[in-house]
Amino acid sequence: MAVPKQHKTKSRRNQRRMHIRIKQPGLGVCPKCGKLVLSHTVCPNCGYYKGRQVIDVLKKLTKKEKKKKEKEIKEGDKTTTKPMTMEGLSKK
């Protein structure tokens, strides 16, 4: 049976395990509502995937919640960015 000849320090052990960790998932921005969404999944906020509605998010909500959600989605549509002009780029 193999027996180590020298003691391995905590530092050496931790250096070996340095890359073994949980990585942050690749999140993207939903083009419809602007919320962060996991790649290749339906947006849980608006129910859209690849530009078309897949899930009706408003279906199971109460009247008060539905009104609030519709307002939230409309605000998300307005926040689309316009292309920058040369003057706008020079100011940045």
C-alpha cells in the first residue's frame, strides 16, 4: 500500500482545489422585457422565447396582479435603446 512520504500542506491542497467551484450561469437580457434570463429558456417575466409568446403569463393572475404585470411589460418595451450617433459617441 502506498504511503505519502511528506505531509501535504493546506496551501497546496487549496491551490489544487482552486478551480473546483460553482460558476455563475450565463445570463442574457430578454429582448421583450429587459429582465435577466437563463440562456435558451422562456422568460418567466413575459413568457416570450425567440420573439414569440410561448407562455401566457397573465392567465393565472388575479385582476390586480394582471394590471400591474401589464404595466411592467409596457415599461420594458419603452426602454429599448436607440442607436448612438457620432455626437453621442464623442460625448462618452
